[in-house]
Amino acid sequence: ASALFWEYIRIYRGIKKHNPDVKFLLENVVNKFWEPLISKELGVSPHHINSSIVIPQNRDRHYWSDIEYSPIQGDSPLLNSIIPGAVSGAGSRGVPQKNWVKTPDNPYLHKQNTTVRPDGLANCLTAAGGKLCRKYQDTNGNLQLITVEQAEQLQTVPVGYTNVPGVSDHQRFKMLGNGWTVDVIAHFFSCLKLEIERKEVLLNMDS
């Protein structure tokens, strides 16, 4: 795990000494190598959630939390619900390495082959990858670029939320790729609210 994870653990344990009831929430990409270590350090198993249940983006993640969690519900929308005329996400993300190619114009750009997803979802938004991964195919078979405003919607962020003076579109895409799907985190917080309310009811019954 990265140094940032161990810093997270240090801070969490430090707070827990003073507040045993502190709650935590940690997200990470699905990684079978690190999952057992993270679970051991936090003392809980992860919830496996793909954001595609609430948004048309393939964003497969693990969430560790001691919040009393109930499964998130959604209607698994398709990309055309956000981008009219979109058929499915496209790009070089997910292309097998054996199919990577070099071009005379850019011999360092290996991941050139483009694939179209078969599931009607956008590729996972990432901080890296750039325009090569951030495409979709329209009903005419043409490849189009996902705009930063569409990327905001794919993270359930209000349109224009990242439009801050002095911040370029490139950096806005990076922020969105590094961020959480807001509706997934909101679900965890709704579970926390219900947990607090249940405890308050029990305390009132005992008093």
C-alpha cells in the first residue's frame, strides 16, 4: 500500500484513541494483492461497488467502512441517458498490451488501438490516460470526446462544479478522475444518518 494509506491509518488510530466512536470510509481500486492487507489494518472487509449501478460509468471499487451499510440501489443507466446519441464508451483503455502500437509521429504513445465497450457504459474516468481513453461512439459509428461537463455528470457532480477560475479543463478532468462518485458516498452518509438515528432511539428508550 502507498505511504498515504499508512498515514491514513496513523491518523485514524490517533483519533480513535480519543474518540472510540469515530467512523471511517476508505475507497480503493479493486486489487486482490492489497485487499487483504487493507482489510487487516482496518478490521473490516470491503464493500464491492461498481458506480455503474447509479451512473453510466464502469467504476469498479472497494469501499472499507465501519458504517452500518445497506446495499446501494440504482437503475444501472446507460451512457445515452447523459449523452444523447451515445452508444457506448470507447478508447484505448483496456486494450491488451500485445495490441499496443507505436506511431511515427509519437513513438512513445503505445496504447493506440481503440476499443468500444459492449455494455453501453463510459470507460472509468482516471487522472491519467487523457483523451485516448475518454471517448464514446455515437449512433453513426463516429468517435466523440467526452466533455468535462459530461465527465462531471459521470461522477454525479453538478455541472460546472469544477469550473473554477484558473483551473484548466485538463486539471478538471484529473480532479474528476481522482474523485469519488458523489452519489455512492452520499449513500454511505445516508446509512450513517440512519445508524445515528437508531442509536438515539435506543438511548432514549434506556433513559
